[in-house]
Amino acid sequence: MEEKLNKIFAEIKASSQCSLGPRAFRDENAWRMKPEQPDDMRTKFAVDRDRILYSGAYRRYHGKTQVFSFTNLIDEEMTNRNLHIAYVSQISRTIGKYLGLNRELIEAIALGHDLGHPPFGHDGEKALSESCVRHGIGHFHHNIESLHIVDHISRKGRGLNLTFQVRDGIISHDGEVHNTLLKPEANKTEERIQEYIDAKKAGKQFSWMPGTLEACVVRITDTIAYIGQDIEDAIRYNLLRREDLPQEVVEKLGNTNSQIIETLIKSVIVNSHEQDWIAFDEETSHHLLELKKFNYKHIYTDEKVKTSNKIIYRTMGLMFDKYLDDIAKGNHDSKIFKHFLDFKAPAYKERFNPPEYVRDFIATMTDRYYNEEIKDHFLPWKW
């Protein structure tokens, strides 16, 4: 039986690699920080995908805000981080299929790219970053934290030992940057990644491209996945009407999420096919940028959205200081011990310092967990 299974596995692996186009990154060229024995059934990237999929950080996606904080408590159809991840994975694999790229690598990057997002989306990220800077550990960036989670927090602090190519794809996504064309930065090293991390934590700008075409696909897909869905959520939340969308953008991209996704996918496929880059055409890119500007003005900075997020900015610093004080006093009844530090391997605790412990603990929280901690520590009717 084992001999037959090994023959089946070998044939399937070989056929899957043969189906890749000439520009795809191949499994045999991937490497890990700590070498491992090959898996009989799965490629290296399939192993990475599964390690991410079964991690605690992945399971917490469903409890984290995408854009509209607190709305999932009353409307479960509003997009959460878990749905966004599913959309990025599906769309990027579709693009990868038509470009002949490695879809297992794409899927692993897509599933892991937002693991480091703290509760309450980008407002939570900004509020947490302020506390991190105040305590001397540099600016907080969720893509850097995502890599930190798979390297140093998962598996009780031992890390997932993912391939370099998946790790690079995770830290190299940035949906906030608008790129018409993404060309991989070949021959990346660990030193190059550390250089990027140091610069971003110091608040500096840094020119940065993913290391593979597959990672470029995920990065460009991140925008494709959220731009139209945020509009649909805003309409559902009564922030927008569909007729409010800019007419020139609607004429080019469409006025529903499905139309926008289809237009953007086709542009990427046509302009990236048999090329050494991933790109939109110039006209589509222009209209996408205009739609981003529209969303920023009418959704992300809308007063109704910002009002609901004020609690995040008022409480984040208090929570950060509370956990630091618990560590300093050795208060083992605190959740930072009971739900985090008590389960971490000595290597994690020896490598990092108390402000970094607090950063990591808060970054792993779901919205509900954060809310409960606020109630527990700061509401006057606490028993």
C-alpha cells in the first residue's frame, strides 16, 4: 500500500509542476530557514499553506474588522478579515491560473498576508503604532507583524518555519500603495528583509517589491479584493448610494463589486501574460486610483466611521500601559500571562522585551476579545 501511495503522490507532484508556466516559481527552488524532510503528499508551498490554515492566528481572522468596526456585532453580513482573505485567495488563484503561475505559492501567501492585523482594522493599527513608538519599539505595520507571527509567535513561539518565498510574499503585500506595475525583486535575502523592517519601524520610506511573480499577484489582488467590497459594505451601512459613485469610474470599472473585480482581473491578465511583471493597463490603473481616492474621502474618513472608532484611540494606550504594568508587577492573573506569555517557549521570551510582548498580545486579539478586556479593566460597574 505504501509503495502504491508513494507512486501516486510522485506522479501528481510531477504533473502539477509540469503544468506551471516558464515564469512560475517552482517548489524545488524554495528553501526554509531550518531544513526539513520533504513531505510525501505535499509540495513545500502546500505544507506552508496548511500550516497557516491550521494556525491560531488564521482562526482569529473571523473576529477581526475589515473596515467597519463594531458593525459585525449587529450585521453578520458585513465583511470581516476572514472574508477578505478568502476573496484575495480566490481572485489571486484565478489570475495565477491564467498566467501559468504557482497557485499553491499564491494561496499560501494570500492566506497568510493579513495575520498580523490587530483588532479594528487600520484604525487599530494606527492606534497600536502610536503606543509602540511611545514605548521605543518602533512603528507598527501589520505586514511586518504578519511575518513576525509566522516566524516567532505561532506554535507557542517556535514559529511555522515557512519557506522564504511565502514569508517574502507575506511581508511584501501592501494594499495602501498604488502600483500600476509590479516587477519582482529577484535574489532577495534575509538581510534585505531585515533592512526593510528596520526602515519601516523607524518611520522611513522604503522602495520594496515582492520577490516572485506570485507574490506580486497577491499584492495587486489585495486592492482588487477590497476596493469594490468596501463600497458594497458602505452602501449596506447607509454611508453611500450606488449613484454617488463617480460616473467616469463607473463607465470604466463598473458600479458593483463583481463588475469591478471582473474588469480589474481582465486588465491584470491581459497586461501581465507572458511578461516579467504583474500590471494593470494605464487607463484602468488611473480609474482605480480615482476610486481609491473616492473611497478614502467617502468611506474610510467618513465622520460616522471615525466616530465609532474613537474608542479605539482612547483605549489603546491605556490597554498597552495596563499590560506593561502587569508584566512589571508579575501579575500572573492578567490575561497577558494567562492567554499569551504562559504559553510561549523560552526562546520567544528571551528574544523579545515587555513592550514587544504587549504589542504581540494586542495584535493577536479579535475585536470581541479587545472589547471584553476594555470592559473588564475600565468600566465603572466592574464587580
